[in-house]
Amino acid sequence: MPFKDPEHKREYDKAYSKIWRLVNKEHKRYTDAIWEAEHRHQRLNSSRERQARYRQERPEEIRAIARARYAANPEKYKAAARAWRKSHPEYVKSRKLSDRARANLLSRMRYALDPNKTLSYYHKRRAIKSGSAGNNYTAVEIAKLFELQKRRCAMCSAVISNVAKSAQKYHIDHVISIASWPTYGGKKRFGVNDIRNIQLLCRICNLKKGSKPILMPKRKG
């Protein structure tokens, strides 16, 4: 059937195809299954490539869509996440271990870059946890105290160093420990995390002192 109008021909072909699929539904299903079996791998690869390219080209748009979906129904996504974690305990356990290892690595890196700052942050957390009052010392104050003590241990006067991983690296010690210790009256007392409660000791003296409240003369210079 000749057509002078291309648009008319397209409409005719579309209608004819629709009718043919209705009449030959079983045959169409059979031929589609054969094509799917023969081209499944190719189709999946093509689909994955399109999805990967889309994610690379529009990352912000994808994140915005995900945030909007989560904001619309957060409980649904939380429940799905809980169900997934419950059904994959081994993966969750391995992920926790890897997260802990990564956190430990970052902690070691921060300590290597600035030991005093890292220890200051650690002692600040301990002081907050124990409920002790007072200001928190800083890395600058530790450097000044190191010079005030003439680079010597406050207990045995041994030479100490401010170089990380050195055998003579000083230990930052609280004169009155921020951990609780019982007094003669039976009450517990907490030291403050202030520079006035800090002295620098060598490793041996710090381990020997423990949490006992001992103020050495060298602390005053």
C-alpha cells in the first residue's frame, strides 16, 4: 500500500504492529525469550555502562534525588538499612573492623604530625568523661613548659626530648590525675586538665608515678 505522506505511513505501521502483537501474542513472547537469551550479556553490559556514565556525569543530581527520597520517608530507609545489616552480619563485622583500623591509622598519623595536640585532645576527652572542671591545656603551653623544665624530667632530672618516637620522648603527666582517686576522707577527687596541673616526665618516672598526686620541684623550673 503506497503512501504519499510519511507521517501517514508511520501511523499505519504503528497500528499494524500493535494489532500483530495482539494476534500473535504467544509467538511474540517466544521470539522475545529467544532474543533475551542470546543477547542478555550484551544488554546487561550496555545497561551497566549507561548507568555508570550517568552517575559520573550527574553526581550532584543523583545525590539531590537520594536526599529528597530519604527526607520524604526516612523511616522506610532506616528500616531497610536495619534489615540489611541484620541479614549480613559478617559483612557488618568486617566493615566495623576495617573502620576501626582506618581510625587507628588516622590517629597514628595525627600523632606523628603533632603529638602534643593529639595528647591534648585525648586528655580533654578524658577530663570531660570524668567530669573534672578547669581549662584544657594547649600544645603551645606544653612547649613552654618543656623549656621551663629545662628539657629535663620533673622527677629524676633525666634529659627528655620533644621528638616523637624518640626513646627520651617526654610523657605529659597530670600532677593530680584526672582519673578518680580516693582521698583520706574516703571521697573521690578529680584533677583538672589545666596546664597548672601538668608536668613533663620521662617514660620510666611516669609509669612509676601512676595516678599518685606527686608534684616535683622541677615542675616549677
